[in-house]
Amino acid sequence: MRTSYSFFAVLPLVCIQSLLGQEPTPTPGSGDATVIERGPHHAVYQSVLADGTTNSFTLLETGIHRWSKTDGGWIPAVAAIETVNGAIVARQTQHQVVFGESANSKDGTIDLLMVNGARFRVRPIGIAYTEFKNGQPGKSVFIEQLQDSKAELTGSAQVTYFGALGSADLCYDVTLAGLEQNVVFRERLPAPNDLQMDADLVRVECWSEVLESPAPSVKTTAVVRSDGTQDGDVQLDFGPMQINAGRVFSAGASTPAHSARVAKQWQNVDGLTCLIESVPYSELTPLMEKLPARLANRSVDQTRLFEFWAKHSGTLRARPASLSQLWSAQSSPAKGSRVAAAPDGRSAPAVWLDWSLLSSAANVTLKGDTTYYVNGTVNLSSSGNGSTLIEGGVVVKFTNNPTAKIVSDRLLRVRN
């Protein structure tokens, strides 16, 4: 079993430059600092003082370096996406990603190569409403399904498939630590009662088909909802990379930032391996208050829908049904449209639902005679009989309003 510990720090630009610039200085007047050691998740900086003594610190950041066969060692990683021979790729981090030309590419929307050579290929399926009562699924239907959408570079480390899920976009961000997928809602969702569903029971689900991956170690937990009910949740460990807690949050200049937990399931459904993310409709709709209303360009034949539910309301987990055959004759199918946004993709009001596949450093020892700086995300994990070991006297520094988070099902080992 692997246990993960995550440390996060938010640093202003000046502090990032002082720690990561080409000539960082640990303390004023200490002299120029140079890198004397590099590893996959750390760099040791040392400066020589005027009296000949040395001063050093260890910078920690997940994925800060990548191995170069040409250089025969670790070199700085860069979270960047580029076009190579017509393909959109990220190849300057420990993990490498190939993005599908289209969201519905047969080989996957994303094809990620982990540091150990394992591949993670995923293609979203759609956004669904599923009723849950006493933990059992009932009515389940896709309200949006994957459409043809071309990949667009919307940032130096971001690819977006506009309208890939009808009124929602698909957005991918590459970081030094891993890859993040966001389903970006641009419009409010339809009312469940329009589909003869109970809003209090409905979970909004984002379904993705996992085309290829190593078999994960699965840890089952639970998310407690605002009404006191619990949704099953899983943490997935693929070896060098993991998928842990996800969130749905509002974004945009005029939208207050708040969020809700996203529960995940890893299930075999109708012969497909599926990653299913879910959040109660009742918790998601308040986040969408600032979004425009859904365009009323299609409606459902209520008589046919009643007959449909009479045939498709079992309690076994199955792929959600499609409503395409139930649209009224006068309805026209909705098509995804691009919403103008700044390069970071977050300027227009929207609601983002994410999962992240992140690397981690296993069985790390924080030494008692060493000073560590945390800049960005540091994921520490323990696997097998190992553990994250903190020696007495260790100094771990965060600068300017830091936050730290430890996620664990057992204690860290501490050695005095």
C-alpha cells in the first residue's frame, strides 16, 4: 500500500525568482548560489561565503528535473506543450503526453507515458445524470456526449477541446508534477425534473473510458455530502503516479470562488474500464449561479421518456442511456461553441471539474542536518515496507503565507 503526503506553498513571483533563478541567494550577502546536485524531485544549492565557509539548502518540487540520455544526468524539466511533426505533445517533463488531434481520437484524447514506461490512455464519454438511493444506482442518462472537437493550444502548457462535451469544454494542463483534466461547464445544467428525475437523488457524473493503464492499487474512502449522505470514493495508485482527491470549483472574474469534493469510481461497466467522477446536483448548481442559462433548443418527448424509464430503471450499474432518440421532432441538437477566454482559460465565468494524475517521490528521508525549501507542489509517498522518514532537527521552510497538507492512513516515521 502506498500512502501519500502532499505539501503545498503559494509564493509570490519575487520569491519564486529568488529560489529558482539562475543565481539564487539563500540569504542576503551570502554570495552566489549554484546547483551542486540534482535529482528527480530536488536540487541542492550551495553558496560560498566571503570567509570560505559554505551555505546550502535543498529545493523540493515534484518533477523539477527529467533524465536526459544526451546529458547523462538530470536536467531542468519544463511544463510546456509544443507541436512536433503535426502532433501536439508535452515531452520536457518526467511524464510525456500526446494529445489527440480530436477529442474523440480512437487512440485516446490523451496518451500519457509514465516514467516507468507504463501508458495511461483516456477518452471521455459524456456527462450523465444518475439517481442514487441508499447507495444504489437507478435512472441514468447522458445529458451530453463526446463530440468531434479539434485540439487547440490555449496556453504554454494547456490544450483545450472546445465544445467537446456539448455545452462543456475539455481542458488539459501539463505541470511538472503531472497532468490535470478539467471539464469546463459554460452553461447551467438542465433541471433533472425535466427528465423525470429527482434532483435530490441525482449525481452529475463525468464518464471517461480508460483505454490503457497499469492495474491500479485502489483505496476506498467516502465523501460526506452536505445532506449527511456518503458517496464512495477511490484513490488510485498506478505506481509512479496517482489520482487522489478531485474538486469542482467556480472560476471567472465575476464568480465567487467556492468548491465541492468530487467522488471517483473505477469500475468495469459493460466491458469498459471507466473512471467516473461525481458530485451531487444539489451541490453543483450553486456554483453555476453566474453561468448563462442553457439554450432551449431541444426538448424531450415526455411520453416517450416515461416509457423509456419504465424499461431502463434497474439497480445494476450500467452505461447511462442516451437521450438522442427521445428528443422531440422539432428539437435541434445542441452544438458546442467556443467561449472567448484569456490564455489561462479561466477569464470567462465557468465551473471546472477536475482530476489530476500526479507523480510522487517514494520513501523519502528529510534529513535532520538539512534545510529544505518547498516551492510549488511536493508529493511524498510511502510504498511497500518503506515510509517517509522525518529526522529530528529537520527544517522545512515555506515563505509568505504557506499552507501544508498531509494525506495519510498511517503515521509518518520520525527519527530523533
